[in-house]
Amino acid sequence: MDVGLIGLGRMGAGIAKSLLRAGHRVTAYNRTRERAEALRKDGAAVAGSVADACQGDAVLTMLADDAAVESVVFGDSGVLKSLTRGRVHISLSTISVALSDRLAEEHSRAGQEFIAAPVFGRPEAAEAGRSTTARDRSSSPPRCLGGRKRLKQGSWPSLPPARRQRWSGASRCGKP
């Protein structure tokens, strides 16, 4: 799979390395370019902008908080304007329910898909592909690993390498 990864702090860099080892093509972007350049030796392509990171099958964001996600997604050359129709934005960040709902709505309007898949664990676990993503199998609309059923079944199993944890009854996930 050809993916962009935006946000290369300790967790994001670990996830990028894990994806590369699993055979995915990764285009990495970080506002501090040196962090993306450090992944070039592992096989990552370095994006010059958020828009450049949105040219693959999916774009992953691993950012600090709601404000960072909003800036990257809703900015002038952000994810929302740069991601091709039918492609998917997978947010690995822990964000508020309100922002997750807004992202789902705005991506839908743009003909794009959105999955909220917060990652739990330490950077070392992310790099080793042992971090955990929330997975809600309740009958209510999920907020963790939220997204359309067909999309989750079709895109998620190979991306990113992580343990998927069942959270029974978890219908809302994220910061209040």
C-alpha cells in the first residue's frame, strides 16, 4: 500500500519504520523536515508538503492534539483539499469526539473516507508493530476505529501493523 504519514514525533517515526518493514511505501512529512529526512535511510520518500503526503492510497496522521490535526487537515493545502476522492484519512491521534465527528463529516462531503483509529502504546511498541489500536465492535456507531464498515474491512487489516484490541461497548473514544 502507498501511504503518506504526517507527524513524525516518536510515535509517528516508529509507525513509519514499522510500515516500511512491512513492505508499504511511505511518504513522510513533518513540519520539521529533518524528522522526515531521518526516515529516508529506512526507505521513506520525503514529502515537501502536506499535499505531497496525500498522493497515495491513504494518509495517516499522528499529531499531538486537536489544534495540530485541524491545522494539517483544514489548512490551505491541507489533507482535506489534497486527498483524492475515494481515498482515506486515518487519524492515529487521540482527538476529541467533536473533532472526529467534524472530520468524518468534512471528508464525506469531499468524497473521501475517514477512520478514527487512535494508537495506544509506547514509541518502541509502535516501531515494533506492537502498539494497539482501538476497535469497537458494538452495534452503535463506533468512535474508535470509526468509519464505514466496508472501508474498515477493506483497508484496515494491513495498515498499520498493530494489534487491534476489541473494546466491548466502547461507543465513544477520544478526549471529551
